[in-house]
Amino acid sequence: MVKVAVNGYGTIGKRVADAVAKQEDMKVLGVTKTKPDFDAVIASKKFDLYAVNEQSLKVFEENGIEVHGTVEDLLKKADIVIDCSPDKVGAENKKIYEKFNIKAIFQGGEKKNVAEISFNSLANYNAAVGKRYVRVVSCNTTALCRLIYTLKENFKIGKIRATILRRVSDPKEDSKGLMNAIMPDPINVPSHHGPDVKTVIPDVDIVTAAFKLPTTLMHVHFLSIEMKEKINPSDVLTVLENEPRILLVSVGKGFTSTAKIIEYAREFRTRYDLFENVVWKESINVDGNDLFITQAVHQEAIVVPENVDAIRAMLNLSSKDESIEKTNKSLGIGKLSIV
């Protein structure tokens, strides 16, 4: 039984902790919080709670929330730590992980050089076997890698051009916001997503552009992919239907927007978490040598299964197929198929 520490219990951390707790070969040893807010109260009722430092520890105690020590106390007992702290903080935390000689998983908000490899379960699981530091790429990069890898394994593809329409913030981040505007982010091309995909799939030819929109629900990607062989949309549809981490939906069934996708997920998943890429069937079209696909990405949840698989890879617990199957089964991935 692998003892897992989750450092940070925010949007990603709480989901990762819940996912790890569902694995038969893993146990959440504890989670950390910086302040005694409502998330900390919830965390303390589900997992052993630790403070990030001695100063924070005192604040928790003053507010009557039970804590079991600091993050250093947690790391002494854990086999591996998943760093879910805010962007750029993980790089600082790495110094602590090195001190305790513990393996660590970082999130996509960190620079690629924080870890030995950037990780996606489908695309490069085996490259993470035995590694000490692994970076699970961001939500957008995860979705792009999954889709591109699946297509690349089944067809001969060339250049990829992707436009990314990004939600401006997560739903609970009320201090952020973009009102009545659309923002190129960045204004120049490419955005960082294309180069990030190359850290996982080095031989892919991809250029991305990105824009922020005033929504919190999901990202949307539009991809134009050069095909180096003649295909039909039905060929692509069949391939995507056979990948559990890609969920196909149809406008004809009422999925006219990201709002409708989230509304559907609310009926079946805790926190309406969608771990899958969500691809509109009607968007899969071929014009000459170009394949077009549009997908939606739930930014709060899509990287969760990758974090679970990364643990098994780093500790050499399972093969790629075994790990993905275990993770999919435990999280209900592949069971939301819409006919």
C-alpha cells in the first residue's frame, strides 16, 4: 500500500486526494492547507490535515481545527508526495522534497525543468517508470496530448494547428475575472501549450493560439490536423469511441454548449468532474487533407487520473495498461458514453 501525501488542498488537490483514496493500492496519508478556511474544515473530516509550516500550525490550533503537524512531519512518513500547491510554489517546495529524499509529482503550472519528465498517461507512461520527479502537464496540454496521441497511434498525421478558448478562472476564484471582454493570451503565437505538448510528444508538429473568455466552466479547443492518408470522419469516430478517456457527445442529444456538458456531469459525478476529453461528434469533419475536431476540457478534473497513473509509473507498481485500467475503473471513466 503506497502512502501518498498531497501538498495543497485546492481545486486540484482535493480531487487528487479523493481519487487516490479510491485506489486499492494507495492510501492518502495526509493533506496540507495554509489557512483554516472552510476547505480546511472539510479536509480535516476526510483526511489527516497538516499545516504548511509552524506559523500556520498555530493559526489552525487557535481556530480549533485539529492538525497532525506540519508538511515536514507528513513527508517523513510518506512514500511519495503530489504537489498541488499554487503555480510556481511547487518549484520552491522541491527543496523540501529533496531534503527528505522523497519522490514528487508536480502540476502543469510549474516549469518543465522542475521535473525529469513531463507526463501524460497515454502518451509516455513508460518514460516515468522509476523517475524521482515528474510533472503532470496542464489541463489544456493533457487534453491535447490525449487526443493527438490517440490519432497518431491510428493514423498518419502531419501539422496540427489548435485554437484554445480558455476559461478565465475556476468557479471559486472570485478575486479573478474578465468582464465583457475576450483577451488574447498571449497576444503572440504560439501560446505555451504547443511547446508543452512537445515535452510529452517530441515529434509532433503543433502550433497553438489561446484566448481567455469570461466563463468559468470549461476550455474549448478547435484543432485542424493535416492527414497524410485518406480517411473518413467515421474512421476517426470509431478510434475515439474506443478510447475511454475521450467522451463523445452530440449536439443532436442537446449538448449545444459547455453549460449543457456540465449540467449532464452534475447528474453523475461528484463536483461534476469530467476526467475525459469531451469531443463533439458533429465537429469531426474532413476537408481534403485536413481533419477538424472540437473538444471541451474540464480544467478542474482532467489531470486527476494522470496524477494517479504517475504514482504507479514512478514506483513501478503496474504496467501502463494495468494502471490506466485500474484508474479508469475506480473513477468511472468510460462509463458516461452517450449513444
